Amino acid sequence: MKIKSMQAVFGRLSGERLELSPGFNLLQAPNEGGKSTWAAFLKAMFYGIDTRDRDKKGRLADKNRYQPWSGAPMEGELTLEWQGRDVTIRRSPKGNTPFGNFSAVYTGTQEPVPGLTAETCGELLLGVGREVYERSAFVGQGGSLVLTSAPELEKRIAALASSGEEDVSYSQVEGKLREWLNRRKVNKSVGRIPQLEGELSQVKAAREELEQLTGALNSLAAEEKSLRRRKETLEGELEAHRQARRQELNRRTAQARQGLDQAQQALEALRKEQSKFGPIPHKEALKRAQGELAFLKALDPEIKQGEEALAQAEEALEQARAAARDERFPGQSVEEAAASIKKAQGEYEAARKRAGTWSLMAKLVPLAGVLIAGGAAGLAVAQGAVLALPTFAPWLLVLAFTLALGAFNHRQAKAWRAKEAQILGRFGAAAPEELEEVLADYRARAQAADQAAQQVRLVREGLSDRKARRENSRKDLFDFVHSFAPEVKELFGCSAALSRALNLGERETVARTKLEGAQQLYAALRDQGGREEELTETPAAPPQRPMEETAAQLGEVQADWERTVRALNMALGRQKAVGDPAALSAKQEALEEELERRNQEYAAISTAMDALKEANARLQERFSPELNRRSGDYLARLTGGRYAGVSLSRELEASAAQAGDVLPRRALFLSKGTVDQIYLAVRLAVYDLCLGESRPPLVLDDALAAFDDQRMEQALEVLLELSQQEQVLFFTCQSREGDFLRRRGAGSIQTLP
């Protein structure tokens, strides 16, 4: 059988495909590259996934460990060559069961492969069950080569040395006989024989106990009779005490009834007195009304003070308003006055600029006339002109005109300066800077008048509020008082009516409290059993001993009697539980007979166990040499001849011997690499002996990790030789195996993505 390709959605694999060659396949990948996942996938495709497996400490069940990382359903496809034809196997989920859906068809067709089902797939294709496959041709994650015994593998090996039947193994038969033996006797306390011995001991003890119980019952019966008489005497004495107390209780009950009637009559009389008036309000309402009355009385002086304060505020307002009047700002607000000042400042600035301009012209124009006339005269003289009037007449006219124009400009400048003074004079200011001071003074007086007006409004509103509250409170108070005293007309009458109502309410509360107390006392005495009609009975004389002493002695006697009765009942119950003496005697005889029979069976099974061990030892002598020989041959090749012999126990514990050694060395004393080489040799020997016909592919996951380079090459030589007939899938995370195969020019090397 040869595997051609695999495609998996399994663990970290998400649809990856792996093509394989018939012989030696070296599959390289670094750690976490998916090597172990491919190996586990191949085994799961053959044998499915055990859904009963559960997570354990330090280990995940395969159904959880290999859930696809992508979140897709777990599924896979395997194409292989079997019996000369290509077969395609597919597994996918079935409901919540991973790999629960199975199909096996001839490749390229939909023709099912006969007999190939999910349950039979691994054993039919590989020729062995999961236990044998995992202990021979398959080395999974971790590369552990150590072999452990399993019933199926034991049967396979045993069949090689016997008739070829594989229905039963030594461990199964030995386990069954040991189970039978343990049912009869495991140790001094477990098994049917110790159980029978215990039961027989109990029966003997029960017969002895019955004899002791008879004497104890007679003693307890006499003690119970004496205590019962003493208890009856004390109970009669205690009843006499109780009779005397009942008479006293009846007397107190009759007195309580009289007090109850008196309290009821007092309450009825008070209610008649209250009926002369209207319904009395609740005490809290009356107290609130008294508070309102006190508030009304306190409002009058407050109102009087408010009226005086209002008069003072109005007078202050008139004074402030008089102080705020200003003829410079007649009827103007502060904002309007500010606008007037601003306007005057603008007019003043304009007049000042014009006065400056006219004053300058008044100086410059005459000066210009003098310069022009003088210049012209000088020029004429320089040119030889005669000093005559006609010659200088035009320039004299120019001079006269500029002087006249200068005089006009001077008058205009004087007029604008008068305008400046007029503007400042309207506000009584000597300089333009004083205009702001005038405005600030007016603003301060106006604000003082506004504050005085605000104060008048506040005082008037407070006074109005108090008067309104007085009227409302007065109306509410009279409405309240008129509900129970309609004749009241003034506040003094309200005060008297409220005091009277409170007094009546308090008296009613006291009377009701007395009535409730009398009712509770009477009810309590009645609950205790008091009766009024027995007042005329003659009081019974109480016993001389106090009731407390009688009750204490009765309690002690009662406890002793109850304890004696319990002991008597327990003894009677124990007597019944122990059983009839004749029945116990018959049971003892039956137990002794069964114990004898079980001891004989135990001896027979022990003899059979010894015979089975002897037969197993002989069978071990028959199959061990062949398995040891093949294992030794492989080990010699794997270790370059250093170790030449292997010895295996029935539990497949291995020992190895070097050439010339007298005794083999147990694997516990050897290095990890040597132990792995021993068990690889054993696995290959088991593969040859148990899987020789089916020859399934060898799957090795990092199986040579503990081998040194030399023995690694020797192991690869052995595997290459095997790969000429069987397919080998060798997974590794190292490069040395690939380097060796490339030097040899052998095998198929793939690097997994």
C-alpha cells in the first residue's frame, strides 16, 4: 500500500496539499511547520478521531488539539494505491462529530470500495489496529520510540509462536483469573472470603450480645417503673401549684375588666364634651395653627417698621432726585448727557482748528505783502528806476491789500476763539478737559437717584408682601379655626379656641392611651387563661414545697425517666435487631459452609494462575528468540556493530548487550540516543513480524533527533533499504538528513511551505 497525496483542513493546515513518492520521502520543515500535524492527520484519516477522549492536564484531546485554526470544518482527503487500484478516502464533520462522515471510492469514480468503512479503514488498509500501528510503523509527535505493551500487540506476537490464533492474550487470561481471585480474596479485608469471615465473626458476636441484653432489659424495666411513680407524684404537686396560680390569674383578670370599663366610660364622657364643638383637628394641625397665629402677631411690628422705612426711602429719593437735576442737562438721561458732551467736544475741536487757521493767515498774508512790495522796490532801484510815486504805486496797492486781508483774518480768528469759549461756557468748563469731569459728576448724581428709587421699590415690595402674607395667613387661620369654633371673630378668640382644642385632644389621647393599656392588659390576662366568673371560688392551698423546687425535681426525674425509657427501647430494639437465637445459629452454620467452599475455590484458582504463568514462560521462550534476534540484527546495523543483542520482557522492556558482554544492560542505564536506537530496532522487528503482509508506510516524526551524525546515517541506510519495498515518510526539522540523502542521491526531498 502506497500513499500518493494528502490534502487537509486540520489544525494549522488550511487546505494544503502534500504529494508523496513511492519510496523514501524526506519532508523538511522548521518547528511549527506542520510536520507533526501531517503525521497526526494521516493517522486520523486511517483510524478516525476518538470523540470520547477528553482533555487532561498537560494534554489536549485530538478533537480539540487539531481544530482548524482558520475556523473551517475539519476535513481531509487521502489518495493511495491499494490492491493495484487507486483509492480516495475522504473524512468530514457529521454534525458535531469531527471526521464523523466517511467515504472511500476508487479514484476518479464514485464506486465505493467494498468493506472499507470508517470503522474498518485503518485495520483493513494497514492490516493492524491502532495500538499495533502506533507501536510499530508510526512514530508521532515528540519522536518517542519507546514501546509499551498492549493486549492487541501481545496477541499479535504470541500468535507468531503458537497456532496463529489471536483471540486471546496471556494478560487477558491472567487478568480474568486475577479478577476471580480478587473476588474471593485480595488481602485481609477485601474479597468474599474476608467478607464471609467478617460476617461469621459478627454472628458469633451477636449471639454473645443477646445473652448480655437479657440481663440489662430486666434491670432497666425495674428502674423505669420506680422513676415513673416518682414522676406522677411530682406532676400532681405541680398541678396544685398551677391551680393556685389560675385562681390568682382569674382575680387579676376581673380587676383588669373593671379598669377597662372605667377607661371606656372616661373616654365616652370626653367625647360627649367634644361634641359641643366641631370636629377637633389633628394635634399637629393645631400646633401649626398656633405657629401661624404667632407669625401673624410678629408681622404687625414688621409691617410698621416697613412703613417707616418706606417713608424714609421716599424722602431719600426726593433728595437724590433734587441733587441729580442739572440745568446743563435739562431732562436728559446719563446716556443723553454723554451724547451732549461728546457733541460739544466735537464742536469745540472744530472751532479751535478754524481759529488756528485764521490766526495763521492773519500773520502770513501781511508778511507776504511786505516781502513782495519790498522786493519789487529793491529790484526797481537796482535797475536804476527813479524813486517816483508812479513807479511804486502798484506795489503799494499790493501792500495795502495784504494788510487789509490780514486784518480780516485776525477778526475771523478772534470770532472762532469766542465760539470756543461759548461752547465751554454752556457747561461751566474753563478747559475742554473739564467736560469729562462735568459728565462724571452728573453720572454719579443720576446713579445715586436710581439707587434711591430701587431702594424705594424694594421696601415697597417687601411691605406689600408682608401685608399680603398677613391677610392670607389671617384668612387661612380663621378658616381653620371656624371649622371647629365658628363663633371666633378676632385673633384672641383664635388663640383661646386653639388652646381649648389642644387641651381636649391631649385629654382624649390620654384617655385613649389608658383605654388601650387596659384592653392590652385584659387581653393578655385572657390569653393566659384568666376567667372573670371564677372570682367567687375559694383559693386552693398551695403545697408546702415551692413551685420552682417542684418543677426542678420533676425536670430531673423526667430526664432520668426518659433516658431510662430510651435505653430500654434501644435494648429492646437491639434485641430485635440481633435476631432470634435459632436463626443466628442456622446462619452461622451456613456461613461456615460457604467459607469452606470459597477457600477451596481460592486454592483452585491459585493453582490455575501458577499453571498459566508456567505456560506463559514456556511460550515466552518460543516467541522471544525470534523477536530478540531480529531486533538485535537491526540494532547492530543502527549502532555500527557496537550492540549485537537485544532482550525483551513480556512488557517489552528492553535490554541491550555489547559484543563480549556477559549480561545485557537495561535501557534505564543507557543514554537517550542509545535507548531510541534500541526501540527503533524493536519497532522495525515488530514491523517485520506483525505487519509483514500488509507492509503499511513507515511514518517517522523527528525519530532520529537523539542520534549522532554517524548513527543517523546508519539509520537512514536501513530506512533507505526498507524503502525499496515499503513507503517511508520521514518528517524532520533538521537539515542533516537532507544533506546525507543528497550525497547519496537517494530518496525524495520536500520542503514544506
